[in-house]
Amino acid sequence: MINENSILVRLVMMIDLIAEPEPVKRGRGKPKIYSEKLIIKALIIMIVRRLYSAYSLLTFLKQDDVVIKQLRELLQENNKFPTRRTWERRLKQLPDNLPGLIGHFGRYLSDLLKPW
């Protein structure tokens, strides 16, 4: 039997193909363990599945389904899955970082597709 990934899984996997944005000078506090790509992957899942909080994302990812298991594996870095508090904190910071990330991913896609 051919195992074909769902559209959502393929969309999340595409984020791994895009180069990581240049790191900004780090402020005070602990360094970030999880990359911006991981947070963007979670944001894509939340938008497509219409999930509005970190709690709803984690509840969605607890389901026992093949597609959701694949998504759960894609949302791990170094075999670690972020805690609820990490999701809440990073998603709360996302509006400040989002314009730069959208610009980075848009430039990457325009270089890749070369529409003109």
C-alpha cells in the first residue's frame, strides 16, 4: 500500500526546506531552545485546523490518528517536544517577529519560483 502524506503534513514539511532566517541579536534571558521554524509549523497547523490557543493545539495533537502522529513528529526538535508554557510564550511573541519571517519566506519563494 502506498503511504501518501496528507496536504497538511506536506505543507508543514515544506517549512523544513526553507533556510533558517538570520538570527537577531539575542536579548537577556535564556537562549531559545526551539527554532522559529518550529513555531511557524505550529502556526500553520493552527491556521489550517482553526485552533486559537496553545492548549487547543496540544489537545489536537493528543489525538490518536496517523496524520496527527506525523504532525507531532514534525513538531519535535532534538527528540524533544515543547511544553504548553513554551508554546504559549513563543506564540505570544510571534506578532513581533511575524513580519520579518513572512518577508524572509516570501523572498525565498520568489527566488525559488522566479516569477519574472
